[in-house]
Amino acid sequence: MKKYIFALSLVFFFILSLNSFSIEIYNGYLKIDSYIGLVNDDGIERKLFAPYKIFNKNDELVRESGYHFDRPHTVELEEGEYKIVYFSFEFGKKELNCKVENHKTTICTLN
């Protein structure tokens, strides 16, 4: 009986200690301003933003956006270094490196 109580108390202690350990993931925000001009959308003038792709430090695609209207995208990402790949009418394919910090918003302007 004493062995049973001892084993049960060890299991209980182990379960309680698991709750005290947590893995924190630090996230921040990346605001991507890819404004390319105004367009007429059925009589309404709207801001047009260009497409882009976001890659992590291992060159793995993390996010992708097509053309979008009205305001820049703000995406939540894990803290770290990212590369944004986009197309510039003036220069062709371009890349921009941006750093995301915990609980901060980094603004990247693509031009």
C-alpha cells in the first residue's frame, strides 16, 4: 500500500511539474507596404498593393500574397529574420530583408 501511495504521489508531482514548464514562442508583426498606385474599381478609386512572398532564414516560403486593395497587410510571424521577394516594375525581381522582433511591428516598404 505504501508503494502504491508513493508511486501515485510521484505521478501527481510529475503532472504538476509539467504544467510549470512551457515553451514560449516570441511573435512580432511585419507590416508590408507594397503600394503601387490607385485603380478604378467600378467607379471607386482604391489603393492597389503588389504581391509578395515571405521566406524564412532557411529560404522556406512562410507566407504569400497576391494583389490586394485598400491597406498594407500586417502579418504575425515568429521572431527572426525574413526575406521578402517581390516584383518592381522599374527593377524587376527584388529582395528585402526584414527583422521581426517580439511584440513589435516592423514596417517594410517595398518600392
